[in-house]
Amino acid sequence: MVEIIIMMNNRRIKPWTGLLVFMLILTACSPAVPTENYSTTSTFILTKSPTITATPEPTATITPTPVDLIGASTSDLRLTKVHFWYPWPGDVDVVMKKLISKFNGTNTWGIWVDGSLFGNYNDLFDAVNQSQGTDQFPQLTVAFPEQAQIWLNQMGSIVDLAPYVTDPEVGYSPQDIVDFPQAFWNQDVDGKVRLGIPAMRSGQVIYYNETWAKELGFTHPPKTLDEFQQQACKAAQVNLYLKQEGKPGTGGWIVDASSRTMLSWLLSNGSTIDLEGTDIKFNTPEIQQTFEYLRVLYDQGCAWVSRNPEPYEYFSNRQALFYSGDVIDLPQQLAADGRVKNNDQWTVIPFPTSQKQPVMLVYGPSFVVLKTSSREQLAAWLFARWLSEPAQQEVLSEASGMLPVRISAFNGMQTYRDQHPQWSSAVQLIPDAIVEPQSTNWLVAEKILQDAAHQLFQPETKPEQIPSILEQMDEMYGEVTSVNK
């Protein structure tokens, strides 16, 4: 029998849940605050260009916000300094330094921004925590929604940006709000609080070798589970009979047990998993069917476990027709193609689905204003709003390879999208975007899902054990989250 082990207070839990349980214990309810109108939706129309156009349904409305909710005026901002902390090294850091310099030299309010680079999101998160209550505390930073929720619920250090968004002088217009894809815009809303505004977004996709698929006899990318299985198994069958070193035992989909890939499979195939992460149930018919489907792929040799965790050269060498990955993996895949001199044409596609519409799981960081003085908060907001404008978003997207957070930014990136057709294909999936769950409970649930996926692809696991695995997942989730009740 497959068993997922967990221990806590003489009850079985996993070691990695300790910090997450601690966060759950500390989580507190947030007070009611003024709200912005979130009824805005964006509809995309895809054309051959490809160009994305937003049509509001219904038209966005902005309710003017009394100035006392912001507590400062733009006329009071001269010589106000904003400390901005961000976690983007390399090309993005170079671009960010240039953008900061440009803002400092052109903004009409007299605001001065200085930027500090941190190695990654975790280092940045820890640094913000350690700086609270000191004179080093930044006015503006970057965080994922679950990190911002911790700052909001445990430390009360997040500024609710809803009054800033709706302010008639410094906020967004209805046209601005519609210019954000709805899934991106709504990611930063926690109840009635706006935790941030979109900075960058990425998505989970399937990398697909079009040239090899056509040689195998397939004329179009797979859309359904059956089509995906047929193509993966055909590729595995071809490689099985090749005498080339490293080819037998490969060919289909590289097994990926990460939580984002597993959640993408579940959402693409009708799972009703609670995206708010408050009442998550794994033991459902839809999840069982998806687990069984993936196990069959593995048992048939159409999905295989790679030794190297990086899939790029496997894909370039035709050891994988498919692999699941992030949009930001695109440059690394292109670099691998160059190393092995691979000239195959490939693209990115959504996960195969049992539904009418495919989905793409999206996630990413946002600009977050931290509580300091009213004047500094307003200055930080104005810089964040400026960074979210289409012109700056074009530069940031090109430097990072991530998805633009403004529709007009994508439409303005004609040269870049012509030079990066796979990236352009990923952007075309934005209308099917579903936001990754944001709650702190999901931080527990995703670890459980990832552990169960590793069990699913163990050689000794049998398909008939899947119901037991799902039962244990629900039991484990209930035990850990009950600590917070």
C-alpha cells in the first residue's frame, strides 16, 4: 500500500509542513476596507496578426475616492524618496536600473526612487520581514500574492491599493483596467483588499515538437487526452526501436510531478478543486480519473522519468515529444537547441483537455506598497503605476521573457513577437488563463499534491492504489489545516 507519511502532535505529518503550519496558526482575519469595483471583464479577440484586443463587458466604472483615504496630495511629494526592492538579476536588473533613472529624471512630482536588487523572491521576502520596524523598511517591493497575504494578515504591513486604483487623480481610468487581462488583474484581490498590481506574469504550458510530430504522422497539436496519448505513445514506440544511445525508453512526455504541472492537468480535465484554497478536496472522481490517465501513460512507456531534472536537451535530441514547463523556460530551450544544432520547429500548447476550453495556469509577482507615511505610500504607488504602463511593460517583458500584464503592451511588441514565435503562442493562451490559488492553505495543499504525484509515478505503485492515495491526501490536508481552526 502506498502511504504518504505525516507526524504532528503524535499524528503523522511531513517535515516540510512545519513552517506552513506556523503560518496558518499566525494567519488572522483582516478588517473590512473600502472596495474598488471589480465587475470589469476583458474579452480577447485573436486575429492572425496575432493581435489581442480587449472589449469591456460591461464597461468598467470607477467610483471617485475621497482624498482622505489616501491621506496625501501629489503637491506634497517633492523630494519624497522611495526605496524599491526587487528580485530580478541579469537583464531585468539592467533594464530596471534604466527605468528607475528615467523615472527620476522625468516625473513631475519630484519623487526620487532608489532600487535594491535581491537574489530571488525568498531572499527578498526574508529581507522585508527582517526590516520591519527599522528605517530600512522599503516603501515598494515585489511579492507573490501568498507572500503579500502573510504581510497583510500577520504583520499588517500591506497598503490596500483599492483607494489608489479608484482615485480620480492618481488612479486608473476604465480603459486602463480593461487593458489588464482579467485573470491577471483579479489575482491581487483578497476579499475586499487589493494587495498589489500586476508586475509580471508567467504560465504553465506544454512544449511540443511540431516537426517530429509531423514525421510521426500527426498534422496538429493534441487537444484531447486521447490525442495526447496517441502522439506520446507513437513517439515512445519509435524511440524504443532505435538503436541510438539514450533513445530506447524515451520519446513521449517527460514525467513532471511539480504542483503547477499537476494542477494544470487537474484543471484542464474538469477538476472542481477549490481555487480559493479554503476547502480543498482531492478525493473526487475527476482527480481520480486524471491520476489514472497519467499512470496509464507511465505504465505504457508513453511518459518517462528523466535523470536530468532539466528537460531542454532531451527535447532538442528528440527524446521527448512533449514536456511541461514555464513560459520563462523559452530562452533555455532555444539555447539547448543551439548547443545540439537542433533545427526542429516547436511551439507551446495548453494542456490537453476533456473540456471544450483549454486552460493555462498563470502566476507571477505584483508590485506591493508597504505601510510607511502617507506621502511615501503615494509616491510608491505612482512609481508602481508608472512601471505598469504599456511602454515600461514592453521593456520588462522583453528583458524577462515573461507575459506582458497589459494587452496594449503585447500589441506594441511587433518586432519582439515576430522574433519569438513560441512566446507569441504563449501570449495567445492568455484568454484561457486561470490564476494559481493564492491562499495560505494552498501552500499546504500544493505540497501534498506534489508528494502524491511523486508516489503516483513510483514503479511499485499500482493503479488500484490511487483511491487510497487520494483519501490520504484529504486526510493529511485536514490534519494540517485543522491546526488553524
